[in-house]
Amino acid sequence: MSPKSLRREMRAVVDPGRLGLSVKGVVLLGVDKLKVTVTSEDQKEKLTRELRSHNFELREDRPRTRSLMVRIHRVDRTIPQEDVARMAFEQNPWVRELFKDLSEWKEEFIPSFRKGKRELDDVIWVTRVTSRVRDELLKRTFIFIGFDVCTISDFIDITQCRKCLGFGHPESKCRGQTVCSTCAGSHEAKACTAGNGIKVCHNCKSQGLKQINHSPCGLDCPVYMKVWRREMRAVGPL
């Protein structure tokens, strides 16, 4: 059953008004799965009972424990990983005001891995941080490291299957059908013969959205953005 058909069937048997539900979102997780989010445990229990009474197959989404991560943009590629935290501590007075010494700072600011094209002189350091460090970094929007003013942004890692293009699981755990990320056909993207250069998003097409000519794997996609916003809410506002 397609996500669109599954959503239609759910709406036919569940009356949110009668149950007093505040539905925060209905998100595509695969070719035959939806995630429904409500605002309280009481509402979740009501919805669960209603869906089970109509023989829907359910699985509870357990809360995830996830480290807070930020991107440190435009860091000089030649700076070793072990020096990033030290230089940030030494060059930014506000850091030294918050932390009594370098070792304390290093416990709450941990460069984890870097991203970026090899031909560029700078990289993005994805850094694990505590809540208070994240809040300070995002409020200030930049940090001095080396000879550069390095801008800050949240890092949200979206798990999207490369096989079915759904969300919430990797390709190795996919039980869905292969979908082309170029034309939305039933084949791998590397085998695609569509030569018109026009992208077709399988996720938006399957949900009946009008705008479908974009990649399913980026911020141009409404379905992808819905998942991204959900992940941002999980991190929490400043």
C-alpha cells in the first residue's frame, strides 16, 4: 500500500476531533510506512488503541538520545583536529569567561569529523557540543579559529535510505522497493536512462504534491524539509 493510500485509510477510520488529538505531523518513513506524531502520551494511547482496533500494524517510536552537533564552517584545512578546540579557547575571550581552563572546554566542545571538498583550503568541522555551548555558538553566529572567522550552524544528520528513499532507516535495513532518485522509476539511479535532465521526486509524487521536479535528497524537497524540521524540533529551540 502506498503512503498516500495508507494515509487515506487511516483518515477513514480515525476522527482526530472525536479523540481530541493534536496531530503535529504525518511523515513518510518508507514506501509503506507513516509516522504520526501527537502532543501527549494520553493522545498517543488513544490513537494507538483506535488504530489497533482497525488492525493497523504499529510500532512505537522510542525517544532517541542524540548528541548535539554543530558545524564549524571555514576552518583552515591544515589545522589538526587536536588543535581546533585549543585555538577556539585561546582566541575567543567569551570561551575563557565560561570555562576555567582548556580541559573543561574540551569536555563540552569536541571536534568529531570534518567535511568538505578536497580541492578547497577550508573544511567544515562537525563538532559535538553541550546544550550551553550550542546556545552560545548559535547566538554569536561565529568563532575565531586561526586566521579565519568561522561561522556556526546546527548539524542535523538525516537518515535517508538510498534504496527506497524513505526516512528513518539505512539501506541495509530497507524492506522497500528500489526507487530511482533521478526519475522515480523502479530501478537504481545508476541504471537510469532518463535523458531529459529533469528530476522527479518519488516522495513528493507518492504523496500527491504538485511540485515534484527536484531531488528527493535535499532541502529543495518539501518532504525532506518536513523531516528536517522534525529533527530540529527534537534538538530544541534556543
